[in-house]
Amino acid sequence: MSDPSRAVASPAGTQTSAGPETVLSVEGLTKRYGSLVAVAGISFQVRRGETFGMLGPNGAGKTTTLEMIEGLRAPDAGRITLLGLDAVRHRRAVQQRIGVQLQSQALWPELTVEETLKTFRALFRQKVPLEGLLERFSLVDKRRALVRNLSGGQKQRLSVATALVNDPEAVFLDEPTTGLDPQARHSFWDLIRDMQRQGKTVIVTTHYMEEAETLCERVAIMDQGRIMALDTPRQLIRGLAFDNTVECSFAGSVGRERLLALPAVRDVRNEDGSNFLLTNDVPATLTGLMGVTDDGGERVQGLQVRTATLEDVFISLTGRRLRD
Ligand code: ATP
């Protein structure tokens, strides 16, 4: 049976023509580890000044893709053009002009904040003043603090600062907010918005759909080494056959067929005893739901309505949640 919720507005990112404003063009990029195909011939492009997200669960191939683009891992096939250069053949030249955020665990714990930034600055011909970086990342007071004594949020800010020491044209952030509490995550988003205002091209991987939805102009949804869909978050969500989810549970049991027959319901998911009605007309579905309550004596216990998200797009495409 075909699943109406699978309809997504755009097919996988298959554009191949690179214009002058294209900062990054990836064509047929492939990486295998033994018999495992980690990245399966993906193609996409990123425009100058764009914030481009790669959203997918663990093991989708996001890190492998970034590492190939950054020149840290050799592709098995495909072509990467970054800042107008072949990123494999001109790896060193490209690396001078890009910023790569290391995982915060990869920072040296026994160096101070200032020593860390100086060490990274020494790697590049072009560099921004240290003071400006410390101010921008609210690390002035911590300049003499050892990395091992920083909070999670401070370490994360430092790791982004290290990616900007060379005033890069394109910045790569690999799951930058994993492990951060919501407050630190939101202040991190402000740093990314700051980069956007400066016109930087930002390529970010994440498995948080709110992050992709909030920050990214376009998002590639990845799973098992493939790009399943690529578009703006709004278009991806609009491509779904429903625009809202009504979550409900009942005092007694109500059959799936009964719920599927309710007005405007396109599909029904069942999880942990709750029913999720995927609807394109909330008032009509709610009215129908009240009818179930009246005639069968099955009282609705919990009821929640929420608008569709990129998580719904991912589930529609793969049948799985982003985070299991
Ligand atoms: P995560 O969010 O967990 O980092 P990801 O989307 O970044 O996931 P990758 O790290 O790129 O995914 O991994 C893609 C697949 O390749 C996974 O199945 C992973 O186990 C495998 N893989 C990654 N690196 C290696 C390696 N060096 N050797 C063998 N397999 C690897």
C-alpha cells in the first residue's frame, strides 16, 4: 500500500550545474569501508552565504561526507569542488580558506584558551586578531583558564573560535551542539547567526531537527549514505501529505481502521500507547474525534496538536525516527 505521507516536495539533491555563486559542489561522492557503503554517490551544491544542513541519524554518513570535503578522508569516487578548486587535488590550498570545527573533546585539556587559539592561528597564513575572537566568543575572562576547566558550553564556543581563526570563507560544523543543554544550544545558535550575518557559508551536520529547521536555509536529509530529500525546511514539510499531528490516547481501545476513517486523517502512527493522527485539517479531525468519544464511550485521555516538523519528513521517508 502506498503511504501518502511519503510524498516529499523535492527529489534528492541532484543538481549538478555549478554557478559562480556555488561555494561547494559535490558530485557522485562515494566512500566504502570494506563492504559497508558509508556514502553512496551523493550530489549537492551549496551557495555562497548559505547555511546548509545535513540532517540524519547516527551512521547516516554525515561525518564521512564532511571529512571528505575537508580533505581529511579520501573519497573512493566522485568530485568535490570547493571555493573553485578541486578539493582533493588542491587540499592544502583549500584548507587554508576553510574553517573546520573539531569536536570539543579534541581540544588539548592542558592548554589555556589563549594558547589554544594561538596554536590554531599558527597553522594559517591569514588570521584574525586574537582579541576580537576572545570577545566575540565571550572568552575574555577565560583566556588564562585551562581547557579542562571550561564548562561544556565554553569548550564548544572555543572549538568554534578555533574554526574561525583564519577568517574562513566556508565553515564546517559537525554536530556542534550534541551534548549541550538547551540554553547552551540556543546561545550556540546565536553564534551561527552571527556567522550568517557576516556572509559566511556554513555547512552543519546535526541530528536535531529543530536545529536544522531553525538555522538552515536548505537541508539535505541523509540516511544510510544517501540523500533522501533536499530542500528548504518549509518546502520539505509542505511536501508532506499532512500539516499537523493530533496525538491522542483513549480510556479503552479504538481500532486503527476507525481512526484512519476520521475526516482529513491521512495516516495513523501508533507509539507507546498513543495514536498519532496525521491530518491536513485539524478542526475536521478533532470534530470527528469527539464523535468517537460520544458514540463508543471511549474517553479521550490525552490530546495534543502540533505542526509537522522535519522529523515527520524523516519518518515519512524512512519509516524510522531520527533518534531511536
Ligand atoms: P554520527 O552522527 O554517529 O557521527 P554520521 O552520520 O556522521 O553518524 P558516519 O560517522 O559518517 O555517520 O558513519 C557512516 C557509516 O560508516 C557508519 O555505519 C559508521 O559505522 C561507518 N564508519 C565510519 N567511519 C568508519 C571507519 N573509519 N571504518 C569503518 N567504518 C566506519
